Amino acid sequence: MIKNRHLNLYTAECILKNVHSNDHFLLYPYDPVETQLLRDYADIYRNIPPNQYNTLQQLEILRDISCGLTYLHSKTDSKKNPILHSNLSPDSILIETRGNNQVSAKIFDFVHSVEMNDIDNFDGKLRDEFYKFGQIIFMVVSWRFLDRIECDRLHLDETEDEEIYIYELFRRFDMDKQPNNFTIHKLLKMSYKLTAPDYDLTKGIDKVASILIQFILLLSIFFCRAIS
């Protein structure tokens, strides 16, 4: 059980054991907010035109996920070894919805999580974690999920000019119709690089998180100026 507390991790308080049946149960803290899986949350946008997507909300969801992953992948005083989630997917991310259309994301389902010192092929497992996060970025940007077969095909179909290819992908999924499509294009490029087989592992999720935070800050400033 993951015992480390973080704002963007949904972890159990303790494990309870039934003395009669020997079954074990996880006890989670109670938080009176509406929650749903990221996959279910994405379904809400299936019938919504892209020009009505909320770019700031998309960025905040990705920021929360990247911050949670950054914490897992780093060493802290209470966590001596990096931890890999190992099962990141739209079904292991919770979206919490509060008043005024405020949302936050939390990673959960740590059944398959492992510490760095517990596995031999850590780099390979880390690359797979980056790959899955790249899939999540694409899903939140387009509100569509690409499985591994489709995602790998994108790289196999790549033209000689990466920028042209990304722009074609951008247009194919109507991302050019979203508000702030310049930011959306950058997120798509981020997703593309994370799912590439030659992605540089030294560029950790923490760097992605810092970029997302910068995007949010710039977009928030833009909104404030537009209102005033």
C-alpha cells in the first residue's frame, strides 16, 4: 500500500482485516466531492464541439497528474526510492468536481506499483510509464483515447518533417477548432514525444509538470486581461 500523502494521489488510510473471513479492505478518507474516472469524464465531451472545450481545465487536469507522477518518481525523506505506478490509464485517474466548474485529478489504484530497487529493468518500466502518460495527455487534449496499437501507428506513419506530421495530426482530430489552439498544439507535441520509442528518459515528468504550470500561468494572465 502506498503510504505517502500527496495532493494528487488518492491513497488509502490503512488496511482492515476481517477476522472471520481473512479478507482485507482498504480504508479511504472521506471527501464529499463528486468523483469519476477520467475515462467517464472524457465521455462528457463526446457530443460537445471542440470550440467549447475548457483549455484551462484541461491544463489543470494534466498538471495534477504530472505532479502526482513527479512525486512518485522522486526520492523524499519519507520515500527513499522512486515508485512506478505501473498501471497508469484513464481508469486509474480520478477527476474530482467541485463548485464553479473546478476540477482536480488524483492518481489511484497502486496495486501494481513497484519501488525502483524491486525491479531489474527500471529504465524500461520508466519508459513505459512515460508512454502511458503521453497517451493520457493526448486523451485530455482531444478527449479521445488512443490505445497502444493506434499510438504506435502514429510514429510508424511519421513523415520526414516532425512538425508537419504533428500539425496534420492536430488537424485530423479537430484540435485546431479548440480555444487557445496554440497551447493545444504544444500539448499534442508533448504527447507525441513522450510516446516516441527514443524519448530521452532524463527529461522526467517533473519537467513536463513545470511546463504545464507555465502554460496555466500564461493562460490565467490572458483570461484576467480579457475580463478587465
